[in-house]
Amino acid sequence: MNTLASRKDVAQLAGVSEATVSRVFNNIGPLREETKRKVLLAAKDLDYHPNVIAQSFARGRSNNIGVIVPYLPKVNLMSTNYFSDLLSGIGGELAERGYGLLLLFQKPDEPIDYLQHFRSQKVDGCIILGSKDIPGEVEALEKLHQLDLPYCLVNQTFSGYSFHSIDADHRNGSFQAVTSLLNKGFKHVIFLNGPMEFSNSADRLKGYEEALTKHGLNVDQRLLFEGNYSQKSGFQTAAKIAKLLPEYKAIFAANDRMAIGLMQGLSNLGYQAGRDYALVGYDDSEYSKMTSPPLSTVKVPLFEMGQLATEKVLQLISKDSKGEMNVRLPVTLIERESSRGLPKYNKA
């Protein structure tokens, strides 16, 4: 784990006292230009920022909470159940507390630097949606955490780190979904998961494996597929999964968008959910009730997750929070016609 530089480190490298470092950054009193140059050069070499951030807090608050979301070209975030429900929970809670919501986009080709939003005084705290286990992410979060800045991750955790996070019990949700199919007599379950850089994808895989183990079954790698949580990726995977349907007739998709895309793709190939195969999705989006047949799914309390993440950040701002916050909310399986049985033939 990287350690952030302190004022003491800067003082030692520059060969001055900590008080002098403080005076340089706060622009207090007469200072020799050579002394200022040494201190600023040492600070740059050590990537020292805490005092800059502390100054922004001392000058006053923005009364805004930043919500950092991934920038997805040509994608309307509010058209997706996942982001719209989370943002509704966040926005409602902030409105009640008198705070504004500032939407901040993280482009995939840009360096991850959450501190910049604090340095520029744009926000008093931040809620991070859509983070993933990629180079630079852990380092950026470590800086926030070590500086004790107000932040909270939503729907993402990092093994070995105690970052503030609000998540759902995706492992159990996946276990419930797969168990429901196995309890109907299906001997195997095809699994369309999301990218493993998301912790919830890893959690769903664990739940899938646990359900199979409980029923005395081994994981068959031929039945594992990966999409990117988009409806398009589900549609594109349909042709591959269709090759397995004559033998395997139960499918679990890691979110509703992929499940719906898969249903559309399989329908084009002559296969209907609830008649030719059983299908369970995940999230309980509003569209899951509108498919034909209606989609079985796992309900995730996204709105409540947004509310709790907001409460955590506001507690950190007011210094009312003690220690790390790592919460996982329960999820619920909702069974509909897409997985209610295939009476015409043996279940494989």
C-alpha cells in the first residue's frame, strides 16, 4: 500500500521546519524566494497535496456532492434502471439535506484522480458509481481514504481494502437465482456474467458456483459466457448460447439488460423463454415486467443504496461517522413466467 507524503516529509526533504512548510502553503509572512522554491519543489517530488485540500475546506464549502459516473459515449445514463435508481436515491436524500448534486464524468482514457474535485472546491464529498478493478483505481481511492476525505463507493468493493462502500449481497442473489432453476429439475445452468473487473461479477460467479456445489454439480466452463452488462452484449451472445439449447435449457443472466437482449436474440432464432428455456435476470428493472413473457429476476435495492451512500458521505463531512462503512443490503428473487417450467420435455 502506498503511503501519502506528510508535511513532515516535505520539511525533511526541503531542509526546513514544518512551520515553514505551513507558511509557504498558506502564504503567511515574509519568506525567502529560495526557501519557497525548495518547499514547492519538495512538495512536487513527493506529490504532496493535503494542505491544498485543507485550505479549500477552510475557505468554505461548495454545498455540492459530486457523483462520479463512467463516461459512456452514446449512452443515456438515465435510460438505464441501474443509474437512474441510484441517482434518484442520491438526489432525493441530498435535496432533503439542502445539498446540490454535481454529476462528474470519468472518461476511460483519463487518469483517475478523484482529489482534483476537492482541490478545485467543486465538491464537499463524492459518491463513486461504476468504479472497477483497473490500474490506477485503488491508488486513487487510497488517497481519498488516507486523507480522510468524504467519499463512498457504490456497488463495488476491493479485496483487502476497507474503503467506504455500499453494496448489495450479489453472491446470495446469484445463489438464489441458480438454486431456483436447479430446484425446478434443471441439471445444468448456463451463466451470462459481466466483466470480472467489477466485484459484483465476481460475487455472482461465487454464488453460481456455490449453488452448483450444493446440488452436487461441477462448474462446466462451456456454460460460462461474459457480456458487458449492455442489452447489445446479451443479444450478441444469443447465437453462441443457442447452440447449447438443445441440451441445456436453463439460463441465468447477471443483469436484466443482458437477459432482455438475450431473449430478443434467441427469439430471432426461434427460441422462446418459458417455453424452450428458462431464464432468470438480475436487478428487477422496470422493463423486466414488460417482456414477453415477464422476466424472472433478482430485486436489488438500488434506490436505498443511493440513499445510504449519501448518508455516509454527509456523516463524514460533519465528522459524525466512526470508522469504515462496508454495508451489503439483502436482495430478493422474484419469479415470473420466464422461468416457471418447461413441461413438454425433460429438463437438462
